[in-house]
Amino acid sequence: EETAPNVRPILHYTAKNTWLNDPNGLVWHQGVYHLFYQNNPFDNVWGNMSWGHATSTDLLHWTEHPVAIACDEEEDVFSGSIVVDDGNTSGFGTVENPALVALYTSAFKEGSAHQGTQAQSLAFSTDAGMTWSKYAGNPVLGRGSAHFRDPKVFRHEGPAGSCWVMVAVEAQSQQVVLYRSANLKDWEYLSTFGPANATGGEWECPDLFPLPVDGDPDNVKWVMVVNINPGALAGGSGGQYFVGDFDGVQFTADFDSLVPADADGTTDLRNCLWLDWGRDYYAAVSFSNAPENRRIMIGWMNNWDYANSLPTSPWRSAMSLAREVELATVEGLVRLIQRPALPLDCGEPTRTIKNMEVHNSLVRLPDAVPGSAQLIDAEILPGTARTVAFRLLGASSGSAATVLSFDAITSRLTLDRRNSGNTAFHDKFPSAESAPVELDDGVLRLRVIVDQCSVEVFAQDGRVVLSDLVFPLSGSLGTDVCVEGGTAIVRKLAVTALS
Ligand code: FRU
């Protein structure tokens, strides 16, 4: 196996010596962000699924803790969520010291009492998330289904009072099922959403949350997040979303969130709403209880197409940067906007450019600094140019690089890792993904975070996001911007090393 131990990201969370997948139980409690996650405590491939645990106060510096909820003879502990049980509805804590309650999927093992099924179970913590006990009455909700999983629970204030609402999936039926409860133990069926839009794989890790549109508290819409694997636009795993309304019982997607099937019964995936147009943003869900009503999401930066083969050790897989999401009106439609939720403006740029005309030529930018992540903020008017392209993590020989290019003719932004370095570890890894981008008064706005083995691109103030893993050859630090076919104006550009 090829290893690249030097590509462990600086800003992105990785487990020290082990495997991780989905973020689980994202919750903010008493000033601390908790990131639990699907973890194999014994290896760096998927298996022995348990909840790993890390904490942070700024979403940037993470501390790894011992495994929080472990698999046992009976069950693997699959994905789920955590709520702060403020009213002590579960009886696991007290009103003065509310319990954190985890809702996770018991994937029952061969030979266990519930073998062959997946059902929802509880665990609780009365020491602010540091140690956990499984509830003796588990599981609390089953459907006799082998594919019922990934519960995301939130408190809902409806006209008839408040209750807990769960969204979970019937993965193979491409359905989100909704339930409600007063005490987190007894659940009542509410409704089903789906199949809808992308249905070419299992539906996993759903989420449902309200957000004001354009910051207007009197215009609140609901966002239903549905991760899908395989069957995402970019191939393999990805996250789609729907904008609509939730009345306490049923989620109804807006007409303009739904993509009608073509005459031959297929859905044009390009018209579905995607959280990310790249290959490596999956199982994304939001924090419970985040301060100031912020809605912050983290995804797993990987894709089941090749997840177990990434050329790293002893760790394997990283989380995405935390993203703050908002709803905004874009060309008359309500759409999700995503921005890094962490403080990135913390270093002095190593290079800034203002109002530079670039005619058919290449501008060298500072190399990526070993041991640092690289932040590139740019405002570029492509003008008469045909393409404006950043070459990132370029090999000194010039032979390899990750290319982020804007094509003025198609108005598409493409992230191309086909020649990014080590792509041979899996035949599904080499890829180029592109997204349509509308310029704002002729301006292309990019915020790019390059962090050892990943490139995340936030374009047009977060209207389009593209995230890809890359495994550059050692010493590949070169960075430049190249204008072809005319003259572009680099209105602003700043390159910063973040360590
Ligand atoms: C998504 C997923 C979930 C499941 C977990 C198991 O990546 O397949 O549906 O709960 O991973 O690790």
C-alpha cells in the first residue's frame, strides 16, 4: 500500500490513528462543540462501528477523546444525532443538569435478538458528553426493517406545543420517515417524504431545519437534507437538499426544489439541488443547539466509491471544514448559501494583488507552505479571457497539479484532479467536476482552502461549493493563476498560509 503520511490536513479533523466516516451527534453544549463520528477504534478501514469523539471551542482546533459509544456483541453503533434534553423529558438527567441524549442506529449483528434489522436506540451522558451509557430499554424504535437508520432529532415548537421530531431513512426505499415523541423513548409515526429527485442509491443521513430567507425572521423556510450513495451528480456519494415547509407533521418540498422525471423516467441530476458539486462531501448534517441560531454543518470528506483505499496511514479520512449555511434568494429562487464557519482571516497574506491586468499569461503565486493550509481569496473579472485557471499543489517539474478553472464560454467552474498526483490507488478516483457559476457584474469570487490533501472551493460567496480530495506528489507546493484567450483583471487576490 502506498502511504503519504505527510498529507494529514492541518485545519480538517482526522482521527489520530484510526478510520472515521460520518459526523454524528454534532452538538454545541456549554461553550463546546462536540463532534462525534463513525469510527473503527481498532483499524483504519470501515468496521466495528462506534462513535468516536472530539471537541472544540472554535471549530478549528479539535481534541480527540476516548470512544464515546462502542459497538458490542449485539450491535454496531451507526449514525445518529444528539439533543440537549433541557426539560429532562427523558428522565436521564435533571432539569438543573440536563442530559445529552444520543439517538443512534443499532445495526444488529447476526445472532442478536433483533438480528437482520436496524432500529433506533438511545444513549445518554450526564457529564456534558464525556461518558455515555446505553439505555436499558433499547431499541426504542424499529420498523422490522433492515435499512431504517440515521436518526436526526430536533425540538419543534408547533401550534399544539413542543415535541421532539425525528427524521430517519428507509435507505433502500429512498424515503425519509418522520416521527414525534414527548420523551425520546416513545415514538409516533408522522409522515414520509420521498422518493424525490436523486434516487439512484440509498438515502442516508437526513436532516431537517428551519432558516430565515435573506435573514428575514418573518419568512422562514425548511431545508430537508438527504445524502445519497451512490447516485450523486459527481458520482458515488453526495448530499442533496430540498427547500420547503414543515407543519409539524409533514415536509412539503417547494415546487421549484423538485425535478420532474423526463419522459423516459430518469431525473436530470444537474437540476437537483446539491450541497457540493465535488466528490468529497458526504453524510453532511448540522449541529444541534448551535449558539445564536447559527446553522452549522460538517460533512465527511470522502466518497464510498474509494473511501477504504485512500493512501494514508495510520489515519484514514477527514471531516470537512464546518460550514455555516443560510437561505438566500438567488435569481428568484430560495437556495442554500454555505461559507466556512471558522475564523480564517487570521494570518497576514504572503501575497496580495490589486487591479492587475493579466493578458494571456501566468502569474506565479507563493508556494503552499509545508505544514500549513493555504487560503486563496480572489475577485477576478474574466473579461475577454476564455479561461482563468488556478494550478494548485503543483509539482516542481510542472508535471502534476490540481486545476481549478473558470470557462467563460460555458460559465462553468471545474475542479480537475485527474493529474493531481497519486490517483492510481483506485480507478474511480481520477475525476473532474464542474458547476455552473453566474458571475456577479462580471466578477468571479473565490475562496479556496487547500489543506494538504483537499481543495474546498466556495464560489460566488458560497452559492456554489466544490470539494475534492487530492494526493499530491511530495514537494508539490506550486501555485499559479493562468489566463488564456484574452485579458482578465485580477481585482483582488490574497494568498495566506494558515498553520
Ligand atoms: C453513511 C452510512 C450510514 C450508516 C453509517 C455506517 O455513510 O452508511 O447510513 O449509519 O454510514 O457507518
